[in-house]
Amino acid sequence: MPGVYIHIPFCKQLCSYCDFYFSVSLMRAAEMLDCMTDEMEIKASNGELLKDSKEPYTLYFGGGTPTVYRVNELKTLAMKAISLFFPAFPSEWTVEANPDDLTPDYLQQLARVGVNRLSIGIQSFVDRDLQIMRRRHSAQQAVESVCQARNAGFDNISIDLIYGFPGMSLSEWEYNLDCAIELNVKHISAYHLSIEDKTILGKMRDKGKFAPVDDGLSDMQYKMLETKLQAAGYLHYEISNFALPGFFSRHNSAYWNKQQYIGIGPSAHSYDGCFSRKNNVANNIKYIENIKQGIVPETVEMLSEKDIYNETLLTSLRTANGLDFNSVPEIFRAGFRQKAAKYLQSGRMVYTDRYSIPSRYFLISDSIISDFIEE
């Protein structure tokens, strides 16, 4: 289903693993709020609107940390987006949040303005790891944030967890999973740590202060993740995402199904659902200066048939639903079938009415998918 993504480019603290775009200075936060509403006006006046759809629409606040803003400020952005882009109130309105921002009063305000899905960045229930990650919350605050969100009326709660973290034992990862299951959240996003060069962890690794987790332990942690969550009733519907039935992320599913979305804010991306992708500049100052001049600072990429094919592979084969062969352009079908044959024979790919990678091979899916990519 089509949707709008609003990128909040601020955080109160830099996490050691993060390479998303944001600023830890909040000096221009009020100015940014005005500019993001102006960007929506510019895009709407230029005819950049969500296409008619029989499906409900979604609204997603990501970051950065959206909860650096007060609830009435988030409401201002949401109401502007809804008035310009939505035929009705979005069926799913997600706000990403840090546990320490989610006071009972803040949660009640979010519920009152219409937010119906929370994505809480817990990452770990082990205080030692949270400190190394440079998270602002404790394990106790993580648990309390979920309980308080439920008390405020939120049923659709997602949490983020990280595995493959240096120093994390298999038993500690099991403890993390047990905590998540006990909280009975509806959705869990579990990401294997990727150490990027420009992050704090990347610089520590380069100085020899720690070694990345070996592949054997990563594999055991992944297998434990899948086994325990599936036993608890969660469906493994995308490489890093598990949900109880009926609680898949509708917004993120639109990305994987190549639906249209409009991105607002610095570094936000937009896609028309067909041949055009737009990327906003990842720089707060340049973004603000351009928007004040009535210009959206974006680059536009027109996708070739090969680009569309490659992106379809990258998105659809990440999911349990897999690839609809009818979506493969005719020019690439023979090559796809030839390459798929060896994976079907080895069991690393299956075919019913669609081609998919069994979830037990998701951890190596990048290497499988890359074999199909057209250079």
C-alpha cells in the first residue's frame, strides 16, 4: 500500500553502531519542522501525490529519533501529510521511539493524536551491551517502555534487537529473545550487527579494540532467533522481521513489494512505484537553505529495465513471500531460470507459485541474490 515516510534527522546521542543520517544538535529542530511541512507543500503543488489505491495508506516517522519532538509537533507534520497526500486517515501510523522518551504522559498523547503502531529501539536487554552501543536507556527502561505503551492503549508494538554483537554470548542472546517473547510484542525486528567504517564501532575495530563475531556464532544466534520466535508463534516474513499473524509492518512491506512512497526530510527517499526514485540531500543545512528557496534538494534517478529487475530481486527475495516470476522482464527470464535451477536442486531456493529462499538460508541470502544480479 502507498505511504509517506517522514525522516526526523535528530538524535540526542550518537549510538556506536549507527550510520543513518542525523544530527545530535537540536538547535535547528524548530526550523526543520517548518521546512518539512514546506517540502510537503512543494511536492503536492508539483503534482507529487500518492496514486489512487483501494488499499489503506500508511504513515511512518523514522529517524534519527522522532521522539525528540513533542507530540504536538509530530502531529503538525502528520496532519499536513494527511491533508495533502491521504484520502483518509492512515490505517497504520508508526512512530519510532527510544525507550527513555516514552513516559506515560508522552505515550497517552501519542495515542490521542492517532498513532497506532510503535517501533521501540530496544536493541538489547543487557545493560553492558546497551552501554557499548551508547544507548541512552537501561534494560529496565526497555521493559518499562513496552509495559507503559500497552497501558496507554498500544497493542501494535514492535521492538528492535541486535545480535552478532561483540562479546554477546549465545546464552545472552537467548536471554534477549526470552525477554522479548515474555513481553508479548506483536512484531520483532532482529538485525545482525553490521560494522560500518565511519561508525564508532568501525573505528574501534580498526584500532583492534575488538574483533567482529565469527561466522559460527552468528549462525548459531540466527538459528536460535528463528527457532525460538517461530515456536512462540511469530512468522518470519522478511530476513530481519518477525510478526504474530496479522501484524506485519504494512509500511515496510510496501518497500519490499515495490509500492509507491513519498519521503520527507533530509536523506529521505521517494519512489513512484514504476521508474523514478528520488533521494533528498543528507545534510540539514543544505536541506533547510534549499527548502526556504522553494526547492526540494533531491537527486532523481530514472530506473532502467535492468535496474528494476535488480531491485525486484533485492526486495522480493528478502521476503518469505518471494518473487513472482511474472514480474521478471522477458529479457531476463531465461537467465533467471538457469541460475535458479542450481539453487532449487540444492534446496536453497524453492518454487511453488513463486520463487523464494527458505528462511533457514536467509542469513546467506545476500550471496544467493547477488548471483542473480545483472551487471
